[in-house]
Amino acid sequence: MLNNIFNITKKKFSRSSKLTAHSFFRYTLALAIIIIASSSCKKILDVNSPNAVGDGTIFTSVDGLRSARIGMYSTLQDKNYYGGSYPLVAECYSDDGTTGGYDVIDLNDIASKTVQPSNIYTTNIYSVIYNSIYTANKIINNIDNVPNLDPTEKSNTLGEAMFVRALGEFDLLRMFGEHWDKTSNYGISIVTTSDQPKVAIARSTVDASYKQIISDLTSAIGSLNTFNGNQYVSLTAAKALLARVDLYYGDNANAASLATDVINDNNFSLFGPDNFTNIYTSRLTPESVFELKFDLQNPSAYNTLTYVRDDALRTDVAFLASADLNTFFQSRPTDKRSILVDYVNVDVSIQPDGRTQKYRGEQTKDNSGFIIRLAEVYLIRAEALGKTNGLADLNTIRENRGMGDLTGTDVPDSISFLNAVLDERRAELNFEGHRLFDLARTNNVANILGATVNAIMPIPQREIEGTNNVVVQNPGY
């Protein structure tokens, strides 16, 4: 395996004479991450948590199970997943973002939308998401063995694990599968075993992948019973995620019904136009249905990847806000969310691009990972209900961000209404990992990004080679 990785790197450096010593350091660091991620799959609970314990003792006590639960959440916080790269890569492969950084080919390929199967970023993302799935499977398949476990805690922990597995499955499908086409054969490899499979698992169809995700979330909803705050999976979070999945799948009636349950939960509420930035300056606000909380001892990578410091150069910042996003906000002069991107107070080396302000906090760098927010749920219901019944939800978000209401005349048909929803999603959710997937599921990739752009990432080359082509590559790669 190590030989394969270093051969990939050797090929990359032969492609460009511009790579610097700093670039080589970055590649070496990235290779180390890949090696660690790959080996960690063999011992699932080797996570960055002081409470993680060895496989041999993990499920012999309630305390062991609780350690496994913490370890499971830790896998979501990996800097290649919801600790940084997953949402940012999805944004900077779209019209929302671009990349800076040193002359690293893999980073440049994201901005130019020419990602290769050997790309370090997408390879890491693929690996760490499966690591989360394996960790969740460990709990799902062993929880019955834990002695003296309170039934309520058992049910809730099982529900959390089912949610995490479904989240990983859906995130893989969105980034690496043809999620917009239920007839496609290019879904994901569905893994329900506890350990890394000894036999390669072929990809399922997209429809079968969706059915697995929906089944897992339905089980999670049936098991979750305790609300421990929005930094943990809750019944409402499971309903919100299933609403998102149903929207992608085309089950608008169920998406709207589940979204209504979430909106009616008194634990959550929207900020108004004068204080909505609290979402990003505070932690675990009522706008977050499920938020990954970081701290000084366990910082996320968001600030380092998107801001660094006030006087940062383009070379210092990996993921930038595109000039196109600036043009978008200029067309919406009353939209207060424009303050969350900065195109003025940046070094000239960055212009005409800018930087997102959502992940400030250069001292603490404890920026949250926003997995599900209430504003998205309103927009899910708006889209699912359609023009006649969904306009009120669309306007609720607009009002709470300083904008005026749209009328039926503004959105005279279903296409114009969908475009208005997509614009609102872009304004609200930019740099939170939705734009690429929104364009793909609504068949807008060619229109917005270009006819030659592939709507999904390639399956990592090491996965293709490691499974002897049992896992097949996506079309176009």
C-alpha cells in the first residue's frame, strides 16, 4: 500500500515544475494522514479521544460502550470530514468557492474541477467517512453484548449509531455517487459489518443506496428517545436528516412532513436579521439542529483552511470565496448575509476572490461543524411543498435575514420558484457544504459550472486497485 501511495506522489510531482519545498511538505503531511486513516480502519476505535479503549474490552461494560460512543462522534470531527475538508471541498468545486494555497496540484484541481482519482483531498474524505461507518457498525453489531445496560440508554445509543451510519452513507452518495439518478448503478458500497471487509464490496445502485440510508434513519427515529442538546444526535436531528434525504430522493410529501416536525420542536428557533451572525460567533445556538462542537484542546480545521489571520495571503488560505459569490450578493443589496463574505479587507493577492467570515476566531479555532441547521429545514419544506404552499417558508428565511418577501408574481411558475429556493440556499448555506450537491440534484451542474464538469468526485484510485476493480470508477474518470 505504501508503495502505491508514494508512486502516486511521484507521478504528481512529475506533472509540474512549479511545486515548491513547502508543497512537498504539504504532500508529505497529506500522505501521513492517508496512512493513518487507512490503518485506523483496521482498529476502528483508535480515534483521537482520551476515552477510546481497545476492541477487546470496549463492549464488556457500560463505560466501554460510552467510550465507543464518544469515539464515534470523534470520527465525525476528523479534519477531512466535518472538521474541515468535506463541506469545503464541496463548496470550492462549485461556483461558491475557489482555492488558494501553495501550488499544490490536488488543491488546484478542485478549483479547476479536474479532480483526479489520486487526489489527496477526496481520497482522505472517502477514507474517513468509511471510518465513521465502521465505527457506527461496531456499536450497532455489539451493543447487545453489553451487560447491565439500561434499556433507554441502549435504545438511544443505537439510534445515534444508526444516524451516524446513515449520515456517512448519504455523504458518500452525494460526493461519490450519481445521487440525482435513482436508475443509476453508481451508488455506494454498502457496509454493515463491524470491521474492514475481507472481501471487496461492490457498489450498489443509487436506489438501493437510498433505501439503505432511509432504512437506517427510520431505525434511528424509532430508537432515539433522549434529547441531550444539539451537540449530539437527537430524534429531531434524525428527522431533519431524513427530510434532507427524502428531498434528494424525490419523496416531497415525507420531506415536508418531517421538516414540519423539526420546525415545530420548541428546542429550536431562528435568529432575526440583527443577530443571525450569532450562529457563527457562538456555539450550539437554537438555530443548530445538530452541530459538532470543538474546543481549544480539540480545534477544527475551518479557520486554518478559510481564514488564518487578517493579513493572510492567497498562498496561506486553502479555500476561498469566489468572485462569483460576490456578484451574487451584489445582486441582493438588502441581504444581510453578505457580511459573512469579505472581498474588501483582504490582501490584493486574494482579490477578486474573498474569504468566508463564517469560521473566524483565530485564537481559539474552535469553529463548529454545522451538520443540520433550522434554516435549511425551512428551505427543505419550502422546496418540498412547491410554489403554492412553500412560498411562506421561503419568505420566513428571507425576513429573518433582512430581505423583503417574494410574491406569486415574483415566482410565477415552479421553475422560477425552485430557482428562488436555490438562491436562498446559496445565500444561507454557502461554505457549509451544500452548493455542489444542490446543483447536481437539480441538474444544474452543466448550466452553472460548465458542460465538461463532472458532477461527482472520482472513486479514489487506491480503492479501485485495492479491490481489484470490484469497486468500479465513476463515468468520466
